[in-house]
Amino acid sequence: MKFEQINNEKKEKEPKIEIISSDLASKKIKDNPFFNKYHWAMADWQEDKLYLPPQSDEAITFAVASHELGHLVKKNRLEPDREDFNTTYKEELRAWELGWDYLTKHLSDYYENKEDVVFLENIKNKIKEKILAITELTKPFYGHNNFDDIKDQRDYFLKTEEGINIKNELDELENFVKDLLIKNNQEKFLSKIDWDKFVAVIRKALIDIEKDNKNS
């Protein structure tokens, strides 16, 4: 087999979308007053980049990863708009609904026990409900046309009662997940994510998504 052919086959097994540690997010992103390194993740489909938390527990990491994978599915994607809460919220729902199916196909590479995958999905669903509830609290944040950029908008919103409440909810998400797992005797999912093993799973999910995007 020729070297060029081998190289091409290797490229086909690598997703176009780059998986990046959220620790490497830009200063602009980290300066967001609502940024929290425990659960922050972002799918940037314009730049083909996927940011995911490298130091957090397995429960939150797989949950937010499934959500961001959903954003990367091209079919019926809605462009989030800071002036339009309904469109943004619909895209959040779409992402949550689509991402898990791509992820779960490859979770056996991370978990040998199928029951672990079942329980992880249950935890993901509870995290989803919590994050969507927090998202609904952001509705007053939308539709303000008197801000030139989103930073000024966020800084202003943080000073409001709604903004303070949202930040508190986001900062308490780690405790929410911890309490949830302890309550269900599943503390093992509080283990720090095995980044290399995790990335290998996400890479396979991305390849599947890119194939579907190409055919959609």
C-alpha cells in the first residue's frame, strides 16, 4: 500500500472538528462573568472547534459533551441569537435531543459495564433538565438593543437580581451533580475524566456526525 494511500486513510479516521481542552479557551471567553471551568463547553461549528472540560468529573463531562455534539449536527440547526430567546432555546433543546445518540454508540470504549452507560444517561437527563431550567432564567437577558456588544450586556445583566441568580445556579451546578450521584450511590461517576480515553470516544462521535452532515 502506498504511503499516500495510508495517509489518506488515516485522515479519514480523524474528524475535521478539533477537540480542545476548555483550559485553552481564549481570555475573552474566560472573562465572561458566567464562565465556570467545571462545566463550560462550546461547539464552534464555524471554526470547527469543540471545547470540552478536561478536569471535571465523568458525569458532567459526558453530559455537556453530548449537548455540544448535538450543536454540531447540521440538519435543522438554528443560529443562536442574543436578541431572540425562543430561537436560542429551541437550538438548546435540539442539541440535547440529538447529541446523546452519537455519543452512546461509542461509550463502550470507555465503560465496560453496560449498566454504567444506562445510569450515565439517567444522570445526563437530570443534568439536562437542570441546565435547561437555568437557560430559561436567561430570558430577560434577550432583546436589549441598547448594548453594543455582548460583554457590556453580560456585565449589566450580572448586576441584576436575575443575573445574580443565574450565576449562583451555574456556580452550584458542581454541587448539584455531586449530590445527585451520592444520593443514587453512584459516586464512581465523580471520578475525574480520563481525558485521552474520553477524547477517543468524542473523536468517533464527531466522525459519525461529519458523515451525516455531509449527507444531509
